[in-house]
Amino acid sequence: MDCLITIDINTSAVKIHAFDMNGGLLCAKKGSYPTFHPQPDYSEQDPEQIFITTLFILKNLLNEHIHPNHYQVKAICFSAAMHSVLAVDKKGNPLGNAIIWADNRGVKEAELLKTSEWADSLFQATGTPLHPMSPLAKVAWIKHTDPERFAKTDKFISLKEYVIKQLTGEYLIDYSMASSTGLFDIHTLTWYQPALSFAGISPEHLSTPVSVFYDGCSLKKEYCFSLGLSSSTKLVIGASDGCLATLGAGIIGSNNATITIGSSGAVRVAGHQVLYDADTYFFNYLLAEGYYVSGGPSNNGGVVFEWFARQFGDFSGGLDFEEVVQDLLKEASQVSVGANGLLFLPYLLGERAPIWNANARGMFFGLNINHQHKHFVRATIEGILFEIYSIGKTLESHRNFDSIYLNGSYASLPLLAQILADMFGKTLYLNNHKDSVALGTALLCLTQLGIFSSLEEASATVQSQESYLPNSQNHATYAKYFTIFEQLSTKLNNEFEAIVALQSII
């Protein structure tokens, strides 16, 4: 019996799933790896650790579930987090760690881009907001601050490209991942020369762009042998995690939106037209040729709640991290809407949409003598979700959507799903398959294999039976709190900048 494998290289872990040829889940495994923060605005990962973890988890899944049950792996398809940059030398060796999406060290380069005379044309051509998250800003930062490493670099690639290079020996990047670099023209599907000039590089410094359906590379012989896979196993290059989460939410070809909250967060819509936005609030990334995913990302999703859990959770009695998280969620559920007047700005990693301020910082506001630990837990959760709501509210002013579909490890939690329904004042639907990135990757792969005739047909198979109805009273209360949240997020711009400057001096 045939099956396919999906490999998702996301921020906190590699997640590997096996699906049957109807898109049914067979099994899954994941392996975690850390993110390093050597300085407050730095976020890095070890590419070797990620590759070794990917190989280890893939081999275990195959040996424990696939080979014993006599499944034949028809294809392997990839997804990954966007915006990582890894410099490698002529032999393909990493020159340091990979700089990931949460890294804000390129803030000066992003400001240079924003104030340039061709800022608007750059945004319209690439679909990528001018922000330190952008690989364009990251490469420019390396050029300006680390000229020795820049001179040694043969290629600037993402972590996904690094894994594929290790497995196949080829430097390839799919159009979807390329469209999130700020270096790629989403209309001509070629590297964009003005962006390359700003970064000081040529197309030769980047991988070859190919369709998300590309299957022209194959596993090296040694990996076919060690993994027990046939040399005829297809490798489908796949797309970015955000775009595939949108496909896996089942909203392609509809007037709906999806909210994803994992380590980061995003609100997205999909269509055949670019969402033009004069204020450059939103991204426009490619799912595939002719399919655009538009929306806004947040740096501060589940990673912020995990930070809170590690700093302020009760680990006594030998509780593991997941048990501590569940205890915190129970504690938060006992607190009424608004956390008794306590608000939390969740900007621990700066912020992307809709404020696009890399200097933004976190804070608790409204603290009084009666606030207890449970209020801080509730306020932290509500702050993360207020930020998601702010993206959705801004996005809805540009494109109407009838319904919202939830996916991601945190958006799927009942407490968070209900709070989101109350904030938006809309019925929210939860996908039957909890990992929409994996499902979207499988649907894209099945389309490439000819099982589905189009992505619309594949998307229509996604089911969402569980729903959360909004509470009108809670919605009215959240609207009042959100007004304050929104004002604080912009009124403190000068203070955010001042505290960042002071920290750099110290």
C-alpha cells in the first residue's frame, strides 16, 4: 500500500507525518530543538542540529510504523518556517547559526529600506513587508556588520534549503519560500534586482527558484539505503508553513480566513489576486503559481505563553512542561473576561503586523494590589490573542471574510478558541485535523501526484465539525479592553525606542 511523508521544519520542532493516498493520517512523530537568544534581539538556530533531528525522527517513523506495516513511500514533501537565513561557504558548510524569523537585529537595515524612494515598489514586487524579519534585511545586516563572514559566503539559504541540500546535494528554493525573502518578484517568479542590489548580492548567491510542485531532485544513495527507501521515491519540494497551513485549513477558493497560532501567529486569507495595501500592513506570499496568501504575522504567539510558563509556572512535584501548561490554562479559565483590569502587551520579540515595530516590548498595564497569579496568566493569554485580533481587524478592513478557521497548537486549545470567538464576535471553526501545516503539505503533494486535479479540489476535502460560538457580552467587554490595548501599542513608540537604546548602551 502506498503512502506519503510530510516533513515540517518549524520553529520549535520538526514534525513528520505519514498519510495514506486519500489524505488520511497514518502516524506522526516530532523532535524538538532549541532557539538561542545570545542578545535580546537575536534569535538563532543550529542548522546541523535541525538536520540531524530531522533525519533521526524520519528514520524512527519509517522503522516503527511504515516499514513494519509494509507501506511503500510514494513521495516526501516539505514545509518549513519562513524568513530564516543561513550563510554557507563554497563547500556548503554553515558560517555560524541560522538567523530565524524572530530575529530583529536588522532593524537599521529595515529602516533604510522603509525610507528609500523605492520602498513601495519593493513591497509591491516582492509582497514582503519591510521589516527585520525579512531575509533581505538579514543579509544586508551581515554585509554591514560582519563583512568577513559576508565575503566568505557562497550562498544565503533557509533552513529548509539546508536540509534539502544535505539530502539531495542541490540548492533549490520553492516559489513559496522565495516569496517571503523580500528578494523575489512574485509576479515574474525571478530574483528581484533592486533588492539584490541593496543586499549586495547576485542571483548566484541564492538557490535556484522552482515550482512548489517540483520533483526533479532525488535522495542521495546513502540516505535511500539508511532510510530503507526506494530510489524512485519522489521528493516534492513543497511550500512555506504559513501558506500550507492556509491550504490545510480548507479556505482556498472561499471568502473565509484562518487563524494560526503556534510559536508565532498569523491571520490569513487566500485568493488569486494580490491584496494591495497602501500602508504595507500585510504580506502577499505565494502558495503556488496563481495562488496568493495574504495576511499579517505576529512574532508573539505560543512562544510568549511558553516563556510565561517557564518563568512563572509551578514545576514542583515533578510536573513536566505540558502538565504545567495545563495547570495554567485551568487557572486562567477561573478568571473573568479582562483579567480584572490587567492588560498585557505581548511584544517580547518586537512585533510584526499590524504595528511593524521591532522595538516594541512587553508590559503589564493596570496592575493593582488585588491582582493575583491567576490574573497574570489570564492577561498573558488575552494579550497574545488581542494581538491576533488586531491583525484580523485590520485585515478585515481590506477584505471581508464570512467565517474563521482555527489551526495551530495554541489556537486549537478550547480556552483560547473561545476567547478568540468572543473577541471577533464570530463563530470560529476548528479543523478536524489539528496540524493544518501537515495536512496542507499532504494535500499539495496529492495534487502533484494527480490524486486531486487542483488545490481547490484538495482544499474542499478539509472538514471542520467543531465550532465555538461568541458570547455577545464578552465581545462587548473585550471591545472596550481592546481600545486600550491598541492605544498602548502605538502610544509607547517613543518609550519602546528609548528602552531599547538604553539597553544597548548598558
